[in-house]
Amino acid sequence: MSDVNLHQTLYDAMESARPVIGRGNVADYIPALTEVDPHAFGMALATVDGEVYGVGDWEQPFSIQSVSKLFTLALTLSHGPHGDELWKRVGREPSGNRFNSLVQLETEHGIPRNPFINAGAVVVTDRLHTLTGDAAGAVRGFLRTESGNRHLDTDARVAASEALHGHRNAALAHFLASYGNLENPVETVLDHYYAHCSIAASCRDLALAGGFLARHGLRSDGARLLPRSDAKRINAVLLTCGMYDAAGEFAYRVGLPGKSGVGGGILAVIPGRGTLCAWSPALDPAGNSLAAVHALDAFTTMTGWSVF
Ligand code: GLN
């Protein structure tokens, strides 16, 4: 598809989503997130060779929230066998429960279902912190390098708001610790978890930063971040678990591996072609951006680009 057509297709996808932009609810359990305009919408495509196309508010930073969990997992696995030890401590099955649910942790002896629900992501942050000494710094550094945006940073107000209202995540973390499934102090792990969730980045930044998953493990400069098989595996876990308990619906409608966040962003991977990021803050009941899912659905339907 030519450059003009790609830009036009993004535009058409945005227009197709327009009637539902603002529909749904902005996440309010993190008070700082309620200040965002529910009618904002942006979408960007970064191709495997580094071209970027965007429409709407595609250069406006937003709170990436759980989209960060894709990067914590990839950076952990980039440590080879030391990263792979993670899989003794977290599973790879869809949860069927909300992203911040506690219910399975007790019956499954402190082993979270997958790395993308909150409990699993806390374990990944813990492992990454052991491996790097600075889990949130590792995520920020990676995003800055891959996006070329040196100003990308944690929004300290959002991080503080999350910490202040983070009783559920604190409960999850203490529960994990009670099963011996944290290597670092609970407070340290939560600080880093909040700090990487509260990174502010744009659709442009995230589409570029996720490119390694479309390039089968290669970073933007051609260096290898992950073995090809690990990139495949991350895409598989994204497809089955990246949208919480709406992963089936997202696979049905969009047909791509993807990761959402309660800030309203969704990063989706078109292996071998590129990375799409759509953002609009109002969420559906599962916690995924209603308009972003709609726009991604429209884009893959128009292009036929899907893993199926
Ligand atoms: N930081 C948020 C939380 O821990 C991330 C949730 C999300 O985006 N689904 O609740």
C-alpha cells in the first residue's frame, strides 16, 4: 500500500470511529486520569522500516498505563535464561477476570495467570528490577531510544495518584509476597510498577517503540533485542491475554496481538509490517478504549492486515 493510501486509511479508520469517540467512561479509580478529555482521539502506524503515519491527536502524550506491561515483559525476556526464569513465577493463560482481580491468586498459590493482568505485571516488574536495578528506568530508557523522544518521562502526578489510591495493587503485591513470589520489597516493586504505568507517551512514541515485535525481535537500529521465537511468544501472549477478559472479542474484531491500558491506549502488532497505536480515553466495561478498538477494527478490515 502506498504512503498516501496508508495515511488515508488511518484517516478513514478514525472517521469510522468518530460516532463512538467519547462513548464509555474514563477510568476514575486513578483520580489523576479523570482530567483527560474523553473526546481526544489519535492513531499512528509505524512501519517496520521506520516510516510513521498519524491522524488526530497522535502526537499528544497520554498515560500509557498497562501498555507498559508489554515492554516490562520484553525487557525481562531480553535477559535470556535469567529472564526466562520468570515463567516459573507467572503463567501464560487468559484470566477471564478483570485486570485487577485477586480471586485466582489464592487458588493458584500466588502464581498469576499471565504477565498482563496486574498481579502478573507486578511479578514481571519485580524480575526486571532484580535484573536491572531500575525497572521503571529500564522501560523509560527503552521507550526514549526507540521513539527518539528524549523528553518522554513518568508523569509524577499520575504515579502519586496511583500510589495514593492503589489499595488493590498493594493487596495483590502483598499477597504475592506472602507466597514468596516477590524478590524485592513490596514498596520498591509498587513504586516501579506505578512509575512505568504512569509514563506519558504519544501514539507516535508507542508505535515506534513497539516496532521490535513487528520486526521479529529487532530494535529500530537493527540490533537484536529478543530471539525471533521470543518475539513470536510475546505476540502470542498479547493475542490471548493482552486485552484482559476481552481478548477473544479483540482477536475476533481486530485480528492482531494487542495491549491496552486504562489511559485509553492500545498498541497492536502487525508482524512483518508495522505497529499501530490508537488512543481515546473513554473505556468499555472491560477497561479497553471503545473508540480505539473500533478504529483498529476498521483499519484491519480495510487493509486486510491481520495475523489470520
Ligand atoms: N496502573 C494501572 C493499575 O495498576 C494499570 C491498569 C491498566 O491499565 N489496566 O491499575
